[in-house]
Amino acid sequence: MKLLLLLLNGAKLGKLLTTGGTMLLSVFAYSFIFGWWYAAGFVALIFVHEMGHYVAARQRGLAVGAPTFIPFVGAWIELKDRPHDAETEAYIGMAGPLLGTIGALVCFWLARAYDSDLLLAISYSGFFLNLFNLIPLSPFDGGRVTAVISPRLWLVGVPILVALFFYNPSPLLILMALLAAPNVLKAWRGIRGAEEATYYTVRPDVRVQYAALYLGLAGFLAIMCNNVHEELARVSP
């Protein structure tokens, strides 16, 4: 029994070290470009976003790993259990941007309260990060949410991703496009087989609820990104 407890404690410590270590590595990497304080705030907001997914997965009874960070890529949580249906996947997918938006709002309010340009810049990064993740294309969070409405909405995400690449070419966008390719093909072909049909079977009112939540959050984040960006442009030297 003592050995088992030691192993369990060691496993928990290992998860904490993995999360903490990769977070520190990300802060260190970002600090070379943005400075220490901005890097720390940015990574903290990514952590808040990922914890939204983590808590939601645990609420739905799924086994999930602690967040792991990769500098200049982001972070993820490992779902050890497959979601039972599209609604569960959408619930977990939406939780990240929701909690992440709350984190960005806290930074925004603190920036106003203390007249801090640094916190204002960090809040902008949080708003943009969560808006970016709402692109309606899996494996983005937006793809997981819009799938509960209709997987064919993933086709809408393709021109958005292409436009972003031409606006600001990035290896990350190429990586996301490669990861999204199988799901784009699935959306093009349509749902096949009884198992897939069952997975995506959702009540109409649930589809409407997620559609309203998705559009409302995306619209709010777009407005905040625009407003904070304009405010930062005014205070920039």
C-alpha cells in the first residue's frame, strides 16, 4: 500500500513538474521577444484557457492529463478518454475560450484600474488568442464547438485559415492546416456510418444553444480585440 501511494504521489508530482517546467520554458522563450513580464502574463492566460478544458473534461467524467506547453505553438491537455458524443466534445471545446476570455477580462479591468499599458497588452493577447481558437475548423476549439451544429461548418474555416496565412504567413498555421486536413475531408464527404451518425446526433435546441454561445463569444472577442488594439495604438510612442 505504501509503495502504491508513493507511485501515485510520484505520478502527480511528475504531472506538476511537466506542466510547471514547460510553462517556465515557454516564459523563457517568449521573454527573448516580448520581455519577462509580458511573457509571464501571456503564458498565464494560456494556462487559464487550458484549465477551462481540463475542468470541463473532469466535469464530464473523462480522464485528462495536465496542460503541457510548447513555446511558439501553445499548449494542450491530453484527453485520455474519447468524448461520448459531439455535445460533450463541444462542451469541453467551449470551456477553454470561455475561461480564457474571463482571464483576459480580468487583465483588462486591472489595466484600467492601475493604468497599466503592460496589462492592457496582455489582455489583448488573451482576447486574440481565444478568438483565434474559435476558428471553425478542428482541431481548433471552434471546430470542436461548431461540430455539434454541423461538421460541414469546418469547410467555413478553410478560407479563414488561408486568409490568415496570406495576411501573416506562419509555420504554425501550416501545422494547423495539416492537422485539420483529415477533418476537412470528412466534412467534404459528409458523415458516414451509423457510429458517426450517432456521435453527431444532437437535439435541435442544443444546436441552437451552442450556435448562440459560439457567435456571441466570437463577436464579443472581435469587439474587444478591435477596441484594445485601438487603445494600444493610441498609447504607443
